Amino acid sequence: MRIVIAAVGRIKSGPEFDLVEDYLGRARALGRNLGFSDVRLADVEAPKGLTGAVRQAREGELLLKSVPAGSRLIALDERGEAQDSAAFSKLLAKWRDEGASCAGALIGGADGLTAQVRERADKVLSFGRATFPHLLVRAMLAEQTYRAMTILSGHPYHRA
């Protein structure tokens, strides 16, 4: 199963990019032996000239197009369920074991995700009630994906 983290906006070179790439690289390396063929980031360009609900809807369309059809979807949203790392790893393993070809995690723009995107998602997750910068959410999700791989492999990185 592939994992795609799809996010609105482009991440440019710098410390945030390096951190995300480090965790994605680690997840890819560990995940290959666990049935996860690829872990990658898909940035979608925020639409220019649009505002409010129209912009939010367009961002949602672009996010959904950035993951393969038939993907299992996770929407990152402040209204979502807070899950611990072990539960997140179990979710990915369950989808893999059910034969899903791809799991896509969607990170919206500044206005978040539309209700339609959240309803389309198989799971709506939250990193808590605080608001985080989108670049940081990418890094947090990349780290949690790597952590999930370590949990599934029995690696000592995760200490419960």
C-alpha cells in the first residue's frame, strides 16, 4: 500500500522541507518490508484569485485529485478524533491488510477542509485543538507515519 500526504501549498527548501523529507525517507525505508511500497508528499498549488468558500472548495478538489482513485482517506481537521500513535499504526495496518492500494492523508489550506472532503474521508483525525502552521502539520504527519512503521516493525523508536 502506498501512503500519500497531500497538502495545500508548496513546501520550499529549508528546515521544514528537510524535516519532512527525513521522516518520509525513514518511513519509506522501514515501510518497504511491511507492505508499504511508497510514502510521499503531494503538494497542490493553492488557487490564486479565489477567496473564502470558493477557494476552500477548489483546494478540496485539488487534494482529492492528488491521491489515486479508490484511496482510503484521512482528513486532518481540528474537529477530528485525537488518536494515539498506536491507533494510527493499527489503522494503516488494517487498511493495508484489507488490500487498500493507497492511503491518502489530506491537509487543507488556511481555511481548512470543506464538509464534503471530511465526509468523503474514511477517518477524520486531529492533532489536537490548537492551531498549527501547515508546514508543521506536514512534519508532524510525516513523523507519525514513520512512528507507525516503527510500531508495526517492533523498532524501539516508539516507547509506549
